[in-house]
Amino acid sequence: MVRFNLSCVRWLCLLLAASGSLAWSANLVSNGDFETNGGLGQISGGISSAAGWTSGTPTDATYAFNFIVNGNADSLGFPSVNSASMGTNIYVWGPNTPGTKGGPSSNGFTSSPNGGYFMGMDGGYATAAVSQTINGLTQGDDYTLSFEYAFSQFTDQVGATTQSIQVNFGSQQTSTPSYNLPGKGFSGWSTYSYTFTASLNSQTLSFLAIGPYGLPPFALLDNVVLEAATTPPPPPGVPEPASLSLAALGACAVFGRYRRLKARQK
């Protein structure tokens, strides 16, 4: 006689039933959370790097001021090509900004909801986009982009800034809402999403910080996700969600019948 492990059967029923609501989708962006990197600092000039991402060339400097940063950007800072040669770091305003940098500022600066590392882009000096080529697209299909973003400021100058992030995907363009940030301020984190229509099988996705020249605007970016707007079929060999739901019903029926038979034998 086969003995049932009731606990295992119960869990099997729950897991199979839950799988019926799964959507088979994948993030087309590589390293969208920026966790694979060369350490804190400018992602050009030999300081750091961000796997899968390319930093463009600005018109007013040799290297773009795009950086890998984290939640210690106000307390410990991060190096640029210029600051590294002087043996120091650059900082953003925050509750833990050192007094030697003019701090602190009780603006609520914090790491992104995604945690870990994120991208920081200067919108007022040495500006250039960070970009990635997205492959595997289907012409005419819709793709939804989402990401977390915030606006902060460097400590080297003080002044109000109006900031945004411009996003390009192939020939299409969108932008986050503009944010008016007071001096020494921090916007807090927000989420932005937009649906694009692919015109080619391979397109470039890029992000560019927009801000006033000569002041310290610094845009922050994390958790970049690009997914098909319509759910594609599951990979070969993986059951459809509807099939999994039927399997769940069958497993639960067997479990229920077993319990009834067990009760009659008592």
C-alpha cells in the first residue's frame, strides 16, 4: 500500500495552483540593478565600470561624469578621475555628509529601494548617456520599461536645480517628470514606466541626466527592467500555466479522495 505524506501533498497542491498565475516573461536588460561593476566611482577613465553598460563621451570633458554609487554616497563618497588624482572623493548632500564637505543636510538621502549599488549621472557637467544594446526584440511588439530614480546634488556647489532623466529606446524618446530640487536637497525615490514599440530587432536603450550647467545636479538610476508588454509563450518543455492549474486540481482531487477513504477506514 502506498503511504501518502500529507504535508508534501498539501504543498504540492498549493505550489501547482499558484503556478497557474505565473507569467512567462524575462528582463531584456543586462545588469539592470548595476550590481556587477568595478567598484565605486566613475565608470570611465579606469576608475570603475558597469557590466553591460557603455558611458558616452561628453562635449566638455574627456570622460562623462557617470558613476557607480551606493547608499554611502553622502558619508564616504566615491572617486572620479579628477578626485582620485588628489587622493579624495566627491560627495552628495545627505544626513551623513562630513562637516569638511559642508554637511550634514537633513534631506533624507537614502539608497534605492532595490538596495546595493546604483547609477549616478551628472546633469550639469561632463554629461553623456549611459546605454545598452537590447537584442531579441520583435518588430512591432510593445515593450514596457520601468526603473527607479531620484535626484540629488554634489556638495561642491549650492543652488536649486531642475532635473529630469531623458530616456531613448531606438528612435523613441520619453522623460521622467522634471523635479525642482532646493539647494542641498534630495527628491526621494520614485518609479517610472513607459511602453515602447520596437521598430527593429535590436535597439539601443539610453539614459541621460538633464540639469542646469554650472550647478551640482546628480540623477540616480536603479532597477532597470524591460519586458515584453504581452506575455510570450513559455520556453519549450515548460507546461503552460493552464496545464499546471489542471495538474493542481488533479493533485488536490487525489488528496481529497485519499482523505475520505482514510476517514471511512476509521
